[in-house]
Amino acid sequence: MTGSKIKDSAGYRIFTIFNYLFLTFIAVVTLYPIYYVVMASFSNADALSLHSGILIRPLAPYSLEAYKRVFQNALIMSGYKNTIIILLAGLCFNLVLTAVGAYFLSLKDVMFRNVIAVLILFTMYFSGGTVPVYLNIKSLNLMNSLWSLILPAAINTYNLLIMRSAFAAVPDSLVEAARLDGATHFKILKDVMIPLCKATLAVMVLYYGVAHWNAWFNASLYLQTADKFPLQLILRNLLIDNSTSGMTGVMDADDAVRFAEMIKYALIVVSSAPIIILYPFLQRFFTKGVMIGAVKG
Amino acid sequence: MKKNSSNKNNKSGESLGVRVKKDLKRNYSAYLLVLPVLVFYGVFAYKPMYGAIIAFKDFSPRLGILDSPWTDLYGLKHFLSFFQSYYFGRILKNTLVISFSTLIFSFPAPIILALLLNEVRNRRFKKAVQTISYLPHFISLVVVCSLITMFTSHNGMIVDFLSVFGFETNMDLLNNKKLFVPIYVISDIWQKIGWDSIIYIAALAGIDQEQYEAARIDGANKWKQMLHVTLPGIAGTIILLFILRIGQIMNVGHEKIILLYNDGILETADVISSFVYRRGILESNWSFSAAVGLFNSSINFLLVILANKISKKFSGTGLW
């Protein structure tokens, strides 16, 4: 046999054509709902309510009315603010605790490491359950406080393990050398580990950040007053429970019906825009986390 | 986790007490660092586990966990009343139906996507499809579920689209109890197909190119290469993930269910976790729903252990 390539069979060439078509179809189906929402949000309210079927471009006359109403709504704006507070404060706790926990688990010469590792891993597979967790937050007096969304979410054990894999991959010799120089563990973590694992730390920022941005359930359990609600909980109340009561003051009754649909679309755009805009640039970090997570130590 | 704690001190034959002392002296700064992490797990993971004993009590907030009285029937009252209730069969069935449906349809989908992408030679096209397919993973569940609700409403995009094929309805699809599972599963595929394919794409990239070369020299066409090189190359990953997925079979998360269901379709949509949420949080049946939750998490735990054992036996790797 010579090294010459076997020509693709006719069957394979047909397959290739269908493969490209099918994958294009998948991409379109994935993207279209999002595209539809964006187009609908810029459309004319009356035209939209009469329209049926697919939407290629906004229905004229274009209108920013829905966005105006969304941005004028005090509740939505406070939701944005609360989400950003939770996100920033949460990330501080996330990064510090995940880094120290992961560093500890990556140490090789510590007696109680395995015991602690088992205790931590166990929590991934067994939990007290919804009700005891809820009662715990109550007994800690965290109800109706943003801390109830920050503290219990301070460590995600799966993320902790990703971080640990990264630390464990740092050559032992570097750690040993620092130890011989008399460096404390804190100093090794700060000056050796973290500078070497910046990329994984970026993965952590993204994973925790997206989780905070998208979280709604705990907020619905623990928060009672609407002025503390994060964006996603407000979205849920407006979009799914259809309680447009939060929109009063912005809409009178007729308007409410007329614009309800539009406002929903605009809300979805406004709440998802930060992630969708950042996503293409950060994609490689996101996927990196999956790879590290898959390679277990 | 590896069991590699090669404790140097072991060799010297010192007593445990001396070794602990030496370790603490040497590594106190490490223990100091990990202390807040231990406090976190203690307060937010282990304390609620202790709190789960209310499943065996008649919990009243006034008395607290410790002083609330144990129930009749040796503390098992709530468990027995759950097993005897009408809801037991219903939510167990729904949990399994939804779980197996996602297993049958959502599990293979990312594998197929990865295999198809693997045959694409145009790198740009491949990259574009990948990037687009990951996107739904980052869209919040609230938004995903509101899209589902809007599109499946009687005047929504999907009903409009279906009417082209002669399917007419003036009912919101989510009010039809027969359609809940299909809607749940199809949207699940939409959300996960791309992101879940990453791991398979990585496994495919790890297949030694020389194997393809060898197969070609042996005269294998593309189909045979797929059958004899590609599939065996990712079989280990598939088996591992499949077994781990089986370990989650009784675990259907409550968030998506709660966002999608309504009182009219509980018959097919209510699962164990959403039942616990409704009874416990909304109706304040603390002890009863803690019992249901504990029953569920115990089964989940056993299944994970079992899955891990099987996985280790077949593929040599497991969760720990």
C-alpha cells in the first residue's frame, strides 16, 4: 500500500454535506430563540401582537419603548444593583475560601488532609435537604439579608476541586524550596501558587460570577422585601408568575396589556446582555474549567 | 481523591500523639488557613445534616430542633405517612419518567454532536458551531424557562410554527399535562447539548492520530474508522459518564420544575424535590417534607456509591 490517501467514498461525501447542513440547523435552532427575543424587543407593540411565526427583523415602526419602561422601573434597577452587590461581595468570599481550601487539599505532607478531604467531598453527595438548609439559614438570622445569598454560596465544592487540580499541578520543587526558605503556607499560596494559577483563578471568577448572576432560588426562599431582590428573582416574578404588579407606576392597565409582551422581551435582553456580550471573549476560560475538572487527581 | 498521604512521620514509629504534635507544629499555618473553610462546611453543610433529624420529630420552631418531640412509630411517622400517601407513587413515577427520558434523549445528544463535529474539517465552521452551542449553558434558568413559557403559549412562536403543520390549539402547551415531559426534555437538550459535548470533543481530540493512519493503511474507510477507532476511543468516557448519570437517576432538580409547572399539571410534573419544596417551604410542613427529602437524598447517596463502585470496576476510574 502506498501512503496515498484513500479518496472519500461517495457515501461519505454525501454524509459530509448532510453533516454541515445538520450542524448549521443545530446552530440556528440554538441561536434563534435568543435572536427572536432581541428582534421582538425592538418591535412595535401592536405589530408584534398581530404577528405570528418567525421573526427576521424587528417589526416596524421600531420602538425603544419597552427598554425605556424597563430602565425607568425602580424595581428592576434595584434588582440590578442587588445582583451586582451580591456578585462582588460573593466573589471576594468565593475566591479567598476556594483558594485556601484548594491549596490545603493540594498539600502532600499534612496529616489531616485526607480526613478533611473526605468531609468536604461527602457534602457533594449528601445534604441535609431543602427544609433543614432553610431552617438553618433562619436560625442563623440571615433571613431577608443579602448575606443569605453570599455566605452559603461561598464555596462550590466542584469549583474547589478544579482549583485544587490546578494547584496540585504546580511542581513540588517550587513549594519545597519556598518551605525551606521558611515561607509560611499563606506566603506560598500568595506568592507561588496564585501567580502560577492565574488562568484557573479566572475560570473561578467566571464560574462563580455566572452562578451569582443567574441565581434566583435561594433569594426566593430567604428574601422577603422586594427592594432586596436580585435581578433574576424579579425576572421570575415578572416573567413567569406574570405579576406585573411590580410594573405599576410605569404602566396603566391598558398599557400593561399592550406592552406586557414587549417588556418581557426587553427584560430578557437587559438581564442576559452582560453574559451574552462577554461570553464570546471569555469562552476559552469557560471551557478550560471543564477540561481541568475532567482530569481528576 | 488519591490515597497518597505518604506521611514521612509514619516511618519513625512514633506514637500517634507525638506525630499529631509534630504535624501541628510543622503545618499549623496550613490548618490556620483552612479553618474558615472548615467553618463554612460546618455551618452550611454539616449543621443542616444534623438539622435533618427533624424528619424523625414533630418539629416546632418554638421548641427548636433539640427539644421538639420524637414522633410516634419510633420516629418514623412521617416516613410511613409519606409511603402510604397518594403522592408517593405519583412523584416517584414522575421523577423516574423525567429522569429516564433525559437519560434516553439528553445523554446521547452531546455524543452525537461531538462525533459530527469531529468529522468537520473546516475549523472555522466547527469553532462557530461549538461557540453557539455552548451559549444556552450561560443563560439563566429563569430566562430559559420564561422563553419556554412564552414560546409554548397558545400564541407563542412554537405553536405558530406547529400550526404550519396543521397542529392547531388555543391552549398553552404547558397546560397540557401530556406535554410537560417532552417540553422538559427538549429544552434540556437545547440547554445542555453543546456544553456537555466539550468533554467528548476533548476525548476525541485525545485519540492518537496514528491509529487513523494505521486504519487507513489497512484500507478502512471513514465508516470503519469511526466504528473501530473513534468510538472505542471515547467509549471509556461515555461509560464513565453514563454510570455517573445513573447514579443521579432519582435526582431531578427542583428549580426548572418549579419554574415550569402549574397546579393543573402536577399529575405529570411534580417530582420529589418540587414536592418537598411545596410541602416544606410553602406549606411549612417542616418535618414531613424533611422526611421526604431525607428519603430522597439517602437513596441518591446510595446510588452514587453504587455507581462509583461499578464505574471503578469497569473503567478503573470513579468519582473518588
